[in-house]
Amino acid sequence: MYIALYISSHGFGHMTRCLGIIENILNTSYYNLYIVCGKRQNDFARIYLTEYKDRIIYKDLVTDIGLVNKENSLEVDKLSLEKQLLEFTLSWEEVVNDECYFLKNLNIKCIVSDISPIGTLVGNKLQLPVVLITNFTWVEQYEYIAIDESIINKYRQAYSYVTKFIKYDLCSPINSVNCKDINEVGFVCRNIDFNKIEKIKRQYGKSIMITCGKSANLNNINIKNFKGTILTTSGIEITCEDECNVVNLPIDTLDTQNYIAASEMVITKAGWGTIAEGIIGHTNLVLIERSSAKEDSFNIEELKKRNLAISINEQDLLDLDIEKLREKLKKEIDYDKLNSYKNDAAKVAEIILNT
């Protein structure tokens, strides 16, 4: 018997946060998995989940559009986004029919969606339980930036087929999911390896991590008042005014969560996946504000209320003073609260298995 997972192909955060849950499902049950996501994300999962390859069928498919950024910026490009969304929604009927035809040959327990509308549409057509697992939906995100109402209504209809809602911590207000079966959980991420963390610390010494996700691209970040190692991900160019070592992690690095946990601080856009890795890894969070993304703004506001993060403007990256960030973190972070968070991936897997 299979569990089918439709994972958003917007960036890598949706896939990486699902991997910890997937590992727990495979380790604690006899179910096989059918994983549907974009090719880049699936290629990453194929390597990360190599030991389970005989129990997983992958389907490379555009399952989401998400947000589209302006060139060399974290700001949303509304015109380009609307064009891509229109093309995407017009493809839904054909894509869903193809998926349903394939899945009829498998024994499917349930459909799990993070947060692709394709999964909810497939589940409805096959009359299967539909589990939505998320901290937001695209309905509220697209309402915030005034995307065409006809597009939003298609997403609203897709999410209306959800039969079980697993609501992550830091979930923004949602008006598009009305099912009665709601399960509240904490943060999830891939398993953190404390032996690997110590190895990273020995190799790089004092470090900070700067990551804007594999879906973002900035021209340049300038760092001052820091001597140590700067760990970065793809799409980021960094210059330093002091003696520091810039290490560009390969795009196929499988355990960025361990590098985040090994770092003094992580400077990142405020996506839920990286926030979860930082909080579960008990790392200082410095979040980059971008007013055009509702999820980011909500996450930053809520975390600052809890004294779990500080924020900076995107323009601040042009001249980033690490010593000033350290001083601000010491004043504003509640470290007892930060150090109390744990990984809820096993709990989420159990809820899915009991569907």
C-alpha cells in the first residue's frame, strides 16, 4: 500500500521539511511512498533517501508556482507571477486526469499535500482522504498581493477538498481550509546529527550561515566586523571587510540543517523551513524582511513577539555589521525558550499514518 505525497515545487523548503516526516513514515511503517514534486527537488530527495529507493516511486512534475521574485531581489514580481499562475491553473485538468489514471494502478491509503493544489484535486477525484500539512495556503498569500480573483478562487476550490489539516506552529490565519479534523503540531525538519555538528565546528571554527534559499538571488552581501567562516548557499555573492573564510556549500549538500545548528547565527529570508531548522537547532535567527511576501512578514512579526528572532531590511545586506547583530541578539532573544524547541516530524508522521 502507498501514501501519495504532492509537495510544492516552489523552492526547496517544502521538500526539505517533508523529508524528516518521510523518514519517520518509512522507518515506522510498512507503507511505500509515491512522491510528486519538481525534478530538482526530487533529484535531491532521491539522493537523501537512497536507502529507501526500493520503497519510493518518484514523479517529476511542476506541482506549484508559489512566488516569483524580481531579478536580483527578494521582492515579488506580480505581473510575472500572474502570467505563470494562469498557465499553471489551465493545466490542472489534464495533469489531474493523468495522475488519477496512474494512481488507479496503486493501492493508495491517502493523499498528503504540502501545499500543492494538484494533490488535493487528485484526492477529491479519487475520493481518498486528503491531508494538508502546512503553515499557510496560497489563497491568503495571493490575496495579500492582489492576484486576479479568478485564480485565487481556483486555489480556494482546490483546498476545499482537504479532509484533515495538520497545522504547523507559526501558522498564519487561514480562511481557505474548513475541514473539522485539525491537528496542531510544532516545527519539523530533517534529523539533526549532533556528531556532524561537532565535526563542522572543528572544521570551520566560529561560523555564521547566510542563506536566502535556492529560489532567491541577490547581487552582493557585504560583511564587516566578523572573523571566522561564512557558510553560504547558492545564489549569494559575499564580500568581507575583515579576515574571514567564505565557504559556498555545494548545491547538493544534503544536511544544511546541521550547518545551521553549528553556526553562531543564520541570516535568512523568513521561509518556514529555514526558520524551523534554526529553532530546532537552537541557532540565532536574523530574518530578512520583504513586505511583498505575507508569510515572511507574519513569521517575522510572530517570532519577534516570542523573542525568538530579530530582523533586518534587504538593503542592510549591502553593509552588514555582525557585531551589531550580536549585540541586538543578546538583548532580544529568549534563549531558555529557544532551547526548549524539539523536532515534531515523528508526531506528524504518526498523524498521517493514523488517517
